[in-house]
Amino acid sequence: MGNRCAVIGVGQTRYQTKRRDVSIAGLVREAALRALEDAGLTFADIDAVVIGKAPDLFEGVMMPEAYLADALGARGKPMMRVHTAGSVGGSTALVGASLIQGGVHDRVLVVAFEKQSESNATWALSTHLPFSASLVVGAGGYFAPHIREYIRRTGAPEHVGALVAVKDRKNALLNPYAHLKIPGISLEMVQSTPMLWEPIRYLETCPSSDGACAMVLSSEKAVTGTPAWVHGTAMRSEPIFRAGRDTVNPRGGQDCAADVYRQAGITDPRRELDAAEVYVPFSWYEPMWLENLGFCAEGEGWKLTESGVTALGGDMPWNPSGGVLSSNPIGASGLIRFAEAALQVRGRAGEHQVPGARRALGHAYGGGAQFFAMWIVGSDRP
Amino acid sequence: MSAGVPLTAEHVLEFPGGYTRTTGPVIGRFLTELREGRLMGVRTAGGRVLVPPLEYDPETGEPVTDEWVRVGPAGTVLTWAWVESPRPSHPLDRPFAWALVRPDGADTALVHAVDAGNVKSMRTGMRVRPDFVPGPERRGHIRDIRAFVPEVTRIVSPIRTRYRVSAGKALTRFLEGVAEGVFIGGRCDTCAKVYVPYRVSCPECGGVIAEEVNLPDTGTITTFAINNLPDPRAPEVPFVSAYVLLDGADIPMITLVGGVPAHEVRQGMRVRAVWVPPEERGMSMSNVKWFAPTGEPDAEVSR
Ligand SMILES: [Zn+2]
């Protein structure tokens, strides 16, 4: 894994439908300055900047890394852009960490953003090139069949998806940065919302958010403040059109999890991790990823959700921040998972802190559930 | 004359030419500056900047000082009322807002019109700027400001990229088949998986796919979504988009399912392609109208 790496600063913007008061540059700078403030540093202390965002078509800004260099204090420094679809936020953190682990730099600023209000992500994901006859309408249209197949395989009762939707939105009420705040959210409320892509109901989907997230990553000798130590990092991808590919329990996710657990010395994630921030943009992906990430046997994920294990008061809280279901600036959503995992083990998660959290998983996935990025962070130096 | 109908007549009372108003030095200075295109306030002895200026400080009754302060011109809307149907005497002949605007640097606000176009563009706290009438038309009057207008906060940036898309050798071969009503797949030389549409390399093992396989137009629905959001390529809402595993293929195709109510579609349902008439066909997947149930018993759905 190379040299030790730590998160020493986290900065987030408040996620909301429209940030009309700032440009994209202003948005990323807001997150970056907060991360620097958290670390007690300034741009002058940063060696390199890594930026991530989802497809350029989302805002129509090509090469955002060139446009945003000034805003992120990157003049005269190495700056690069990462793009791995929806998992990009996670991959951005991992690329930044690799620059520390490889001994190239001592302090790297990683930033990811999306300003969804500048256009329409469903449009950008449904471009309908000539000669193809894809009937997939946005992400929901793509993922709904795989959720249906999960329900068929496991016999999970219909209300499990709604349980996740309620749990994550309740957690969001405790997170000052969360976008969707629905006081009084209930199972009945979720179940009364219309089916958009059956079996996915409206309130079982993520919102469309503007926002940015940033972290300052540091080598061991350059640590300031309270570090979250990186215990393992892994990325995997797999081709979307591979015969025999299991779209419900993708091999890429399993392999990625196995790799990151091995690095962190974890054999039983359910017992050995204290919290997880996992990319769940549609509610049913919580039980699906519980299985994919080895928190339980195949077919058992929905039972963990149903029994309250993943709630903030449960023994394995998933998405105490409210998760992607509550805030979704797409390109940033993965980085937020990684950052929230770091906040948990630094004891800095405020009202949604998991008491005594010492090790946490950050997870992101993207494309047709084919790109995966994960890290494990801990309060102890590995 | 019937009793009960009041006797009425129109009458206009208007001083010929209009009253004159002697401005006095304070209001006169404000209006003179306005004619120059400048928005000015006056400072009180207590240090507050009044816009529009007054001759006497409303808090103390003392004369204001002779210190003039250039304010704004941008300001903030403190509160507002939308006028959907302007009257003839209103400053604008289309919907607008009356607003209290506090120019930057002033301690008070002035009432003026905000020309925002649409009530949805109005909000308390919004930033506005005066739109002065052209210099030669200014006469030293509050209406030298036509209206306040919102600051520029967003622009529209049309981006349009034009591509020439080449189908490529493999997809062209597949579409040649589709034009004839045949699905052409390919078998991997190395791992023997059958891919459809036809492609020339195997995503599983990287092997070359040289062998073409003509697949039947029947298959099994592995899974599907019922879409309740409209799509121009679907005939109605709800519509079913399904993964159909053609008989003999190792990878499903995403396709529309029709000829059956959406809620009767099942995983494992046997379906067959419904082709458009030969004379309407081209090199396109739109040759397949959709897949419809065959009526056979359901197949078992494997993993
Ligand atoms: Zn092969």
C-alpha cells in the first residue's frame, strides 16, 4: 500500500437543488476552503490538486480541471481530473491518496462536484446515438430491472426498499449539509409516492443536487489536526456487456471489497467496521450492497435492513449522513461517502456521529454498476 | 327621469400645466445627480445615509448635513409586491414589482419598480440595479430611473456538437441482419460465449469473435422495468423495457415489450420479436417494433 496517508481536512457545501449564488468555480472553492480550514492550512500548503466530476455533458463544461485551476489554488502545481462515472468521487480520493502513498506529494487537495441545476442528468445519460435502440431512460430505468431481479432471487418483501428510504432521510435530518430534509418521513409516505420505474418509487430515488466536497490528504510527516488514517484503498471495474455478468451482485464490487478488506486486515466487515458510507442512489441498493460487500451471505441483505442493523442506532450503521438518497451532487457523491467515513473515525460527524467509531468504509459505484471505488479509514495509525 | 338613478357626470380637476414644486437644496441636489445618472444619498448628523434624501433627519428633526454620498447603484430588494395588471399611471406597462430597494451604502430604502419579467424571478434579498433612461431624456425626476432590473446571475450557454457516427464493422453486420429480420450474434473463439449484437472481440476473455451465429427471434425475459415516465420511443405509458435473452445467446438485449399489459409481463416470459413489414425496414433496430409474448409456458429464470 506504500506510505501512510491520512485525511486531515474535510469540507462540504450545503447540498441543495440550485446554488444560484455561485459559479462552479465558487462552489468548488467553498468546499476547498472549508477543507483547508479544517486542516489549519492554506492553498500554499498544498502540493497537488485532483478533481473529479461526472460526465462533462452534465454541465457542458469540457475539461473542468483547466477552468477550475485558479479557484483551487492550483497555479503552478500538478492538477489532474478523474472520471469514472458515478464512482468518480471515490476514485478521486483514491487517486489523491495514491500520490501520497507513492511518496510523490505530502499534501494533496481532492475535490469533486456537480452542479446538476445547470442542465439535466437524465438527458445527459440518455443521448441515444444512431444505430442503437437503447430504451434505457436515465439511471432509474437502467437499475430498476436489476432491483426487480434482486427481489425475485431473495424473496425480499416489498417494504424493504421503503425502509431504507425512511432510514436515510431520518439520518439526513441530523446532517446540516444534507439536501432532502423531510421531517416526519414515514413508510406510508414513501409507499404513497408514485412508481417511476417499477419497482422504484419516487421517494426511493436520490435527489438532484448542486454541491461540492473536498478533502486534504496528507503524508504521515505532514499531518495536522485530527487524522483519519487510510487503512486500505481499492478500485475495480468490469465491462458492462460481459456474458454471464451478474448485475445484481457484480464481481467488480466483490473483488474490490475483498481487496480493501485484505489491506485493512478485516475478515468480518459486519463485526469489524463501525460505520459504512455506501453509494445507495436507489433504496434497494442497500440490501444489494450489503451482500455484494460481504456484510452478510447472499440473500440475507434485506434481513439486516429490516431488522434495523443498518440504522444509526443499529450495530452496523449504513449512511449515517443520509447518504446519496438524501444528497446527490453526482460527481461529488462518492467523495462525500469517503469524507463522511473519515468524519466518523475522526469523531467529527456531529449529530450523526456513530459513537466511538474507529473504522469505517467509504464506497462508491458508477456506470452500470461496473466501476467500484472503496476505502477504509480508521482512527488508529495502521 | 326615473327616481333612484343618481345624476352623475365625469369631471377632471387638473391644474393647467401641473403644479410646480420647488425642490429646495437637498431634493434638488438628489434630482440633479439623478439627471446625471448618479444615485446619491445625504448623510445625517447621526451618520446615517438617507436615500432618497430628506431635508430634515426624521429621527431628530435636525437638518441633514451637506455631505453627499454616492450609493449603489446596485441594491438589495428588502420587500416587494407583484403587480400582475399594471394601471395606466404605473411606470411599466407589463407585470412588475413595487419594491423597497436599499442601494449599497445607504441606510434606507427607496420605493421603485423592479422589472423582473416574471414573479418567479422576484425574491426578497435579490440584487438589482437602476436602469436609467438615456441621458438626453433625463429631466431630474425619479422616473429618470426607468426601473430597477435584476443583476445578471446566469447566462444560457448553448452547446451543440455535431458528429458523424460510424456504425463500425460489427454493428453494420448486425444491422444488415436486422434488415433481413435476423439477429446476428457471434461466438468467441476462445470461451465460446455467444454475444448479440454481433461484435468482434469478447469482453470476457479478450478473444477474437470471428464466427457468426444466426440467432432465432425468440427468447426469455430475464428481468424488466415498468416505466411510468414517457419516452418518445415508447408507444405509451406505462411501457416495459426488458432484458431479453435470445435463445442460444449468452447475453441479453434491452428491448421494448408490447402486445401485453405492462403488469402482466413476468420474468421468465417467453417472447418473440415483432418485425415491422419488410417494406418499412432499414438498417435500424426500429425494424423490431417490440417483443411480444409467444404464449409458451414460462422458462425458468436462472441467475
Ligand atoms: Zn471469450
